[in-house]
Amino acid sequence: MINRYNRKKEPIPVVPRTMKIVNPDGTVTRSGQLLLEQLQDVGAVEVEDYEKATFVIYETAVGTNVTNLLPAQRSGIAMDADIVPKQDVDADFTFDIFLTRAEEPFATRASIFGTEKLTAPAGTLAGEVVTQTVFREEALPIRIQDVLSGDILESDGTGVYTIVLKWRVE
């Protein structure tokens, strides 16, 4: 099929459907990779790789171990943690992410944050991202099979929150 509205001398073929360049999980498809290679010089470009742990909190009463236990699949250094409310926030919601080293018993779990925890303050709008980039260590390592879990420290018991911890894979 040829685009009949093309005023150039060389016909431009019409693509019959939208080409997927990104998979649902955010990785680039093979078609997308080929397209990107055509659009840029592909020298020794180093692309940073990230891993994420996502907690979706539906039951928001204050509590300990309120999340699934998420084992880390790849090692890296903690970069940031985001909290996103699904509704406007009426009262502060404070969440803490805990790390249990793979070789340690679960009772030894420790907060990844210092004194300032991950908080969506009252007045945060639905969909607004609140980011915490300060951890208990400047370069907090997360290793394969370390276990992540979470506690709700402060809440009025309402709302739904998505919390995402991201680390740079090394």
C-alpha cells in the first residue's frame, strides 16, 4: 500500500499497524531495538540497568510486615523509593521498607532508610509521586536473595498506595 498524500517523488510505504517498540514490562522489543539502532550511532553506549520492587498497599492500617516478602533477583545499589497514592491524601501516610540479608534470619531485618522514612504527606494529590533518595547508607547494597518487606508506620487507614524501590544493577 502506498501513501497517496505523499508529495515527494519517492513513495513512502504506509505501515499497516502500529509497531510495538516496548514490551509491557518496559523492555525494548527486537523491532524497537532495530529502530533505535537505525536512528542513532550505536557505538560503545553504556545503558544503566535498573531493578524494581513494587508493593501495592490496599490495607493501610498501621502494622508490621504488611507486604509480601520480595526476594531481590539481581544485585545493585539503591537509587530511590517512590510512593504514589491512588486517592488524595487526607493524613500523612508513612511507609518503611525493610531489608533482610539472604544469609540472616528474618528477625534481623532493618530499615533501608535513616531517620526519614517514605511519606506521602497530607495534601498529596492522587497520582503525585513522592520520592525518597536518602538511605541509611550512601551506597546501600541490595544483593541477590535479600528479602524486602514493609511496615506502615503512620496512616489514617484509608487509601491505596503504590510503593516502588529502584536499584541500579551492578
